[in-house]
Amino acid sequence: MLNNALRAQRKEDHLRLAEQSFRQHRHNDFDTMHLVRPTLPETCVDEQSLATTLFGIPVAAPFFINAMTGGTEHATQINAQLAAVAERERIAFAFGSASIVGHESEALAGFVHARELAPSVPVFINVNPATPLDVVRTLIQELYPAALQVHINAVQELVMPEGDRDFHWSEGIERISAAVHEQWNIPVIAKEVGFGWDIASMRRALECGVDVIDVAGSGGTNFAQIERLRRAEQQSSSAASSAAVSAVDAENHTASNISADSEREADERAMSVDFSWLEDAGLSTVQSLLNAQQVASELVSDSASHEFMYFGSGGVRHPLDVMKCLVLGAQAVGVSGVMLHTVLEYGTDGLQELVRIWKHQLAGLVALYGMGSLQDAQHVQYWLDPSLESYQRQILHSMS
């Protein structure tokens, strides 16, 4: 099990490497989906057209600041900035994983501080499926969230040398969902971290009591890539350490030295495992949204008692990507990488300006595509490039 110092260092590594590998204009599957623009839209630009509600709470736009980080001093500062912007611009905000509170109770204060900066907008707290219920209880009582995110990250765990190797998570999701519904009556969101959702797993999550799927597909922050970069840094550091040990006179080595050497060699073997070929293992956000459309249509045909909600996120670079998520049926759209990069590079004022620009541009797109309101998004026609169209056709064929 990781000690607190190593856990904090890992979070800092993830933040630093996510920013280091950030490229806003990288190609992804959003570029293979094309919207049909009416030549005569018969509309006008009005930012009020973006106003909607999220879990019954009014928001000024359908996009939100999605989960990124939490629990360290640096993460606390970032979350405070993100929360302040969310409040000023009236958009929702999701904390990064707060499961760390179960190991470090003092980390709760940072989350509470950020929540105090965003008292009127929907806030989501984020935990892993193995989080004890007493920790979930503390987080909900202290942060009064609009929803609880449970993150699903099998690929990330596998590529981390110190990651979990047991992916039996359905029971944990079901346990958390049942408790949250019974005791606090707030929705549960199951969220990937950049590798998307297949149809069968969506169905299973709904059976476990999940209310919303956040697809968090590939195309943006790639934790397999981040872990490769992190592993390379660790190998470099370990090599330097090994060289220093080798310089010590062999006669000074005791049994404890030999034991330490064995442990270090085991760590080095774990760090040297190459998982770079998993960097493309995910389903894209567009593929995952097409899967969600299929699940939603199944529930309609089965006369399900409740509507299936799903969010689009993963590789959202600009308002046109937001629009495409909405066209594919997403009720809200999470944005992480662009928001993190902007707040790190330009601070709170820079992020607030970006959110304002996005709202204005998205309102323009709503008008440009002939929409009177966000509810019209699913009526916008689109076509897919051959690779995406083939994916959709083959997946549907495999289910028939």
C-alpha cells in the first residue's frame, strides 16, 4: 500500500505530466464527426439559449469543469481556482478524487475550502469504487455535492507500477450507489478517466444503481502516456541511485543491504514494464457516445422507468466538440485538459475569460445550427467518416 508521501507525489506527477503532454489541437475522433449546418438557420445568437439545469440546479451553460485532481497542497490551490471560476460563471465543477481523505483526514480541509468558493453551483465529488462508506459519508456531509462520481480506471491502474491489479469493481459501485441513494438521495455518476465505455459495461453499471455515465473517452489526457513518462523518470532516478550503491565497497554490504537491493531490483522490474502500446486501447469519446445512444434506445424500447443520462467528456478541445457531444445526446459535457492548462498558464482570470469565450461561441453555434435551445441539439443531422461509421455498424451487428 502506498504511504501518504508517495501518494501525494504521484498526484503531483500526474498534474505536471498532464500539463507537459497537453496539446489542445491534437486530432481526435471529434474530427471524424461532421454536423450538417442549415444554410437558413432562422435564429439569432442569444447566450440565454445555453441556460439549463443540472440535477435540478440552474447553470449558465451545459459544459462543466470535470474532475482532475485533489488532496495535495498544489491540488488544493488548483481546485480553489477552478471552483471560484465555476461560481462566477455559473457552471458545474467536479473535484478530482477525494478518496485520499480516507488515508489523510487533513486533506478534507482543501476540498471544503474549494466548496465554500462555489456554494451555488452543482459540485460533484469523486471517489474510487473501493472507497469505504464512512469516507463517502464524511465527504457528502462536508461538501453537500449535487452528485457523486465513481471513477473507473482499469487501464490507468494496470500501467501504474503500484496500481491495483484487482478490477472486481461492480460490487463496490453497487454498495456505494445503494448507500448514496438511500441516505442522501443524490445521483451517482460512473466516470472513466480517458478510455471510454463499451455497451456491456454501461448496462452493468446501470444494473449496479448508477444514474449517469460520464463516458470520458480517449482523445485528451492519456494516463497510459502519462504513466509511461512517469515510469521513464522513475527509471532514470533509480538508475542513478543504483550507480551510487554500486560505488560502495561490496564488503560493506550486510544482509539488510542485500534485502534492500532485492526490493529495489523488484521495483526496477515493475518500472521497466512497457505498456506504451496501451496508449491507444481506449474507446474514443464519440465511439462511447454512440454506445450510450444505443443503450438509451434500448431503455426506451424496454419502457424503462427512468431516463438514462450520460455526459460527454474526454478530449473536448473547443465549443464545437461540446456541440457534437450534445448532438449525440449528452446532457452535459465535461472539460478537463483545456481548463487545467488555462488555469496553470493564465490563472483564475484567464480561465474565467476562456469560459466566457466558450459560452459566447457555443451560443453562436446553437444559432448557427438552427437550434432554438439546447433541447434541439439531438435534431441536428450529422455524418461520420468511414472509420467511425464502420465501428458503429460492426458494434450494432455484433449485438444482433
